[in-house]
Amino acid sequence: MKDKDSIPKATIERLPLYYRCLDKLDKFEEVDVVSSKELGGRLGIPPTQVRKDLSYYGEFGRRGVGYNVHDLKKSVGEILGVDRKWQTVLVGAGNLGRALVNYDGFEKMGLDIVGAFDNDLNKIDNRIENLTVRSTKELEETIEEEDVKVGIIAVPAEAAQNVAEKLIEAGVKAIWNFAPTRLYVPDEVAVRNEDLAVGIVSLIYHLSWQEREEQEEEEEN
């Protein structure tokens, strides 16, 4: 396996796509062997890229035969870390936070949300699925007791940095940030930002350019 820092970010981001596809082939389609061409074809990725991505982590499959679906899924799952449960807490029990807790897809990828927290008295003690929303005053105690390594932030931008610092002080090593702001954290803490507004604006940008091009074509004709 290559050194972690030498593996391209794009390769790392494709691994969950491979895992999800392999899981579908294994569980629902009962496929035993898949080639790089077949795997790449399902994902819109060239087979040469599939082979290159996997080669960063070792030798998989047999030339001219392909990959054993179950074995490759297991290996990719171990690489991603989804073969185990990662205790997770969520801070921010608003609409977005509730939606995240209710999403059952996280469990398949190893996330186990063991606590939901908020500082709004109107939200504390409310139920979300099998969780009771607790006060953020209990956050540190829960992180220590449950050995939590992942924190999800779904609070307003102005509160996000303070929440991040509390999570880190309590021992969290990875943060999934849904607040529309940049977080300042130590180098050893991994942060993934999900700015929904940026995603929406990106879509609108492409739609806007498409309309302009269509209008120009109509004017030319």
C-alpha cells in the first residue's frame, strides 16, 4: 500500500463509489466476479482509472479474470474504515440535523449517531428516531463515555467554530461540517465541509449558462 499522503484526493473520493457499487453487486445482483471495465462502466470511470485507483492499495484481482466482488468489497471496506462502527455525535437538532439523523444510509457506511445535541430549550428532550435531543452541556461527557471520534455540525454559521472547538477538546478527530463557514482546527483533525448553498449555486450557474447559449443559438437562427 502506498503512503497515505501520496494517494490523490480524487482516488480517495472514488473509493466510496466503488464500495457502493460492489455492495450492490454482492448483495442484490449476486455477481461473483467483475472486471475493471464492468465496474468502471457502471460508474462512468475508465477501466484504466479503476485499476490505477485500486493499485494504490495493493494487488487485487487476476489479469484476464477480474475481481472477486465479495473479496474486493471487503478490502475496500477495510481501506475506507466502513467495516467497523464509528461512534458519532450531531450538534444542531434543527431541520437539517433531524434529516441527517433520520437517514439510514449512514449506518451502512459505518456511522453510528449515538447522540443529538442542541442549546435551544425548545429542541432539548425532543425525540429524533431513537435519540432524545440533549443539551450541549452534556456533549463532552457523552463523547468521553461513548469514545466518539466523529462530530457532525449542523448549526448556524456563527456558532460553528465554538461547537468545533468543544468537539475537539472532548476528543473528536473528524468533523463533518454543514455550517456555511470555514472552521479553524488543528492539522490532526479532519474536516469535511458540505456547503449546500455552494452546491445549489453551482447548479444554477450551469443552468444559467445553458439558457444563455440556447438564447444565442435562437438569435443566430
